[in-house]
Amino acid sequence: MSVAPDYVEPVLGWRAWDAADVGLRARLSSVVYKTTWPVRWPLVAECRRRSIPLWPFNRHAHDDAPHQGCTCGIHAATMTTVRSYLPNRFSTADAVTVIGRVRLWGVVHECERGWRGSYAYPECLYLPIVELDSKRAQRLVDDLRIYGVPVRAIDAPTPDEVIDEIRTLAA
């Protein structure tokens, strides 16, 4: 049996990543599970819920994610929800935050604050640089361009102003 996708076009949402050093370059890393996003290839969702297969039909297949009754899948949200994940000041964050618009496709479930999808890839990236020295900021922008999407540095002093500037640029 084949399952038709939930939407004809990819669903666009927002999310936050960490810019994690992988080798000598920065790459996108999911905030919760620390998954490094592949370059120029979609991230594929997998269910990390541990279930005890007491019955052969209880198992979740890898290619079934996201499940309706689970929280698995690749998450994207509204900009308001993404703001709630950001620190109150970027200078207090341990990791460098990246905010971006992401495309979700395959099986997509709508949730209270966004969506969960089977596949995802960033569409554009915004890097708050106010607390970074100019050399490091430029290196991160250059490194993240490997994803083949626009990368914009945002020099706003607070997370709320960063979000306002992204909203203006994305409109």
C-alpha cells in the first residue's frame, strides 16, 4: 500500500538550529537531538521512541515517521514558536544559533504550534551575529553556504529584534 503525501507543495515553517563545528566547518545541528543536517540532501525523519514489541504489529518502521500518535518527525513551527526557543540574550547562549525557514514534505502532520514532516531541507538561513567577532561571523556565514541556500547575517541586538528583522526580510 502506498501513502499519498499530505500536501501537494512542501510546507514552509521556521526552526532554530545550532551552528555546530563538524571537522573544520560549521554545519546545522538540530537543537534537541543534535542531528547534523546533511548537505544538499534532505534530512529523513526517524522515530526515536522506544517501544517494546510485545506484539508484532506494535513496531514502528523507520520509514513511517512521523507517526500520528507520537512526537517524531522533523519539526517546523511558526515564527512565534521559534522565538520561544531562543535565549533572551544571544551572548548567554553556549552555541551559535541559526534561524531558518525550512521545507517539509512527505507525510506532514499539523500540530498545535507547527508541523512534523518526513523530509526537510532548509530554504534560507539567518545568523544572528551581534555577539560574534567579525571573523567568526564571516566564517560561519561562509560555512553555512554549503547548503546551497541564502545565508544572511542579522546584526540586531536582541532576539526580538532579530525576529522582527527576519520577518521583514522574509516578507
